[in-house]
Amino acid sequence: RSGTIFRVNELGESRPFASLDPSVAAFHLAFGPDGDLYVSGPTVSSFESVVRVNAMGDVTKFYTGLGRPQGLAFDAEGNLYVAASLRGHRGIVRITPDGRDAEVVVAGSSLVGLAFDDSGNMIVVSTQKVYRVSMGIKGYSVF
């Protein structure tokens, strides 16, 4: 929660890689198809950002305007999905690869995380349950 992201080498040695503002809760991380690291860190603000960290550790804002952004996952087309609020509506928000447009695609008041399975389902996690939502979306995989 301090805001420091560490890079760990193959020997298990760590060193600071990027520095973000501290968060009141755990940071959420996901690598995008572009190779950059995307990070959310929920605070008490209703106008937060998802940031992008490049290979050099430089931090830029990717998308701003989310309330309590948490879990992150990418689809194969490069859209970023975030468990967050957008314009007063809580759920899973899809953000276009260029970071310009966003919309709520799954509604839910207590959603905090998500992932995609190999069958086109979105696995959505709330503060109390896990759901499988048939979306027909192929998730991005680095493997």
C-alpha cells in the first residue's frame, strides 16, 4: 500500500521499479498486451485513475474517472476491464485500448475482481461470492 512496485529478478532479489501514490487498500496489477503494467489502487475518491507503467518504470495515467478501481483483466483485443464505479454505476467497466472510452458491461455493487477463463466466461468476484458470467470474450494471456 506504500506505492512502491518492486521488480524481482530470477534470484529473488528485489529493487524498486516504480513509485505510485499510496493506497488505502491493496493495489491491483495486470500486464497488458502492449507489455506495460496497469495498476489500480482504490482510495476514497470517486475520480481515480488506472495508471500504466512502462518497462522503464515511468508512470502515466491511462484512464481517469473511476470510483474505487480494483481488479483488472484484459481481453484478447486489448480492452481493459476494471471492477469499479463509472458515473455512479458500480460493476465491471470496459475501457478501450486507447483509454478514451469506458462503459459498464456488468452491474454489481460489491464487485472487486475479475478474470477470464478459456471458455469465454468472465469470472467475477464480489466481497462474498464468485460468479461466472457468459460473455463470449477471449481473455488476453501472455502464455
